Amino acid sequence: RALPRLLLIAAVGLLVARFGFALWEQGHPPHLSDRVPWLEPAAAIAAARDHHRPILYDFSAEWCGPCKLLEREVFSDRASAAEIATMYTPAKVLDRRQEEGVNSAIVDSLQRHFRIEGFPTLLAVTDDGVELGRLVGFHGRAATVDSLRAFSSRGMMRRMAKLRLPFAPVAPAPTGGTP
């Protein structure tokens, strides 16, 4: 008789503990590792030229909630990270003004040059600095990946247009009739 009561108390205790842990997890989501092979901005420019790929700048900040969502839902996803690494030379541009009072010279320079007004901002540019597309804020995993694919396609079309050789029409060969 005491055993069923003890089992019931244990079951209720485990249920309460699980409920409490679920509430705690909502406020403290697990940290997933970022799988994108980010480069420093200066190194990304050289690598983009070497690999003939556009640069994807991720302008973000430590304190930025939407930046954390972007990292957790897109950059930590194995398939999305692999696709980004295939399409782009990714460069992380981390704003440290709030934490340290100042940014590095290259971060300030990039933010001014590209007129960054909010975080996160994903900016796709050619290796010579022409903007292919910009995504400000986090709009969900699917919308973000679709936008990055579209920006990459613009880059490929631009690269193909630059490689086109001049076309010279060729006169048809004579067909062998009387002149």
C-alpha cells in the first residue's frame, strides 16, 4: 500500500521537475555552435578574389537578440552553413561599440562604407565591392536562406556577364550552288 503512494509522489515530483526545467530552458536556450567558417573582413576580401566568390558580411553585435536567433536558426544549421560556405566567402563583422566603447578601424570603415543602420545585417557584395543584396533584421530561416540564394545568383549572373566574349557573327558557308 505504501509503494503505490510512494510511486505516485515520485511521478508527480518528476513531472513538476520536468515542467520547471522546460520553463528554465525557454529563458536559457542551449548554445548551438555556429557552423559557418567566418573570416576576418580583411582576409575575406583576399579569399573572395582567390575563389571568385562574393563576400557575405554578417554585421552583428553581442547584445543583439535577432543576431542570436539568426545564429541559432541559420548559422548553426549544418545544411544552411554548408550552403553559405559554398556560395560565399563569409566574413563576420562584430560591432563592439557598446561593450568596449569603440570599434576596430575596419569595422567602423565597413559600417560607414555600406551604411549599416541596424543589426543583424547580411550584406552580399562582389569581390570588388558591388552590392548584390542586403537583408536587415531576421525574417526566419527560410526567408534568409532564400534571400542568400537570390543574392548569390545575382553574383553569378554578374560574373558571367563579365566573362562573355564579344560575339562576331560568322557568315554561312557556301552551299555549293551556282554563283
